[in-house]
Amino acid sequence: MANDFSINSRVEAKIHRILSETIIHDIKDPRLKNISINEVRLSPDLSNAKIYCSSFTLGKNDSTEIINLISKASGIFKKNIGKRVSLKKIPQLSFVFDDHEKYANQLTDLIDNTVKNDSKK
């Protein structure tokens, strides 16, 4: 079982790198140039990959637009994964908008405000 985890994590890291490089070098749509791949999670049988992505310029309100744009480019991603990773079957890619950074910033702001209020007392 421990070996399966290490294989999964290595394949996840490789797919993450391939997706990021594909966005930089192969994608022509300028709207996709600002998308960042935050994390790749593979199912234990390597048949499905959930890709968490976010955008530098677009907000959470535009998340469906981001997911639609990047999903349309999934053929290019799968082609590059097939070329560079030796798997029996290329995983099915599903994209999810990742807004954890926004929540982390909100928590940081709340903590900072609490500390400021406590120091005033």
C-alpha cells in the first residue's frame, strides 16, 4: 500500500508540472494564461484526476467561466500527458475552482483585526 501512495504522488506531481507547462507554452487563449494549477489529486486506480485551479485576475464570480475555458482545453492537456507519462490509460481530467487562498486571506484579516482590538484594550 505504501508503494501505491508514492506512485500516486509522483504521477500527481508529474501531471501538475505538465499541466502548468502546457498553459505556459501551448495554450494560445490569453484568458488561460492567468490560470494557476494549484493541486492535482489522482484516484487510487489513476483513472480520474481532479485538478484544482485558480486565476490571478478573475475572481470567484468568474469561476464557472474559468472552469469552462480550461475544460475546453482538456484535449491538449491529455495529449501532453499521454506523450510524457507512461500510463496504460490517461486519467479523465475534471477541473475545480480552488478558492482556498481567498479563505486564508479572510482568516488572516480576522486574526489581525482581533489582535488589534485586543491590543487597544
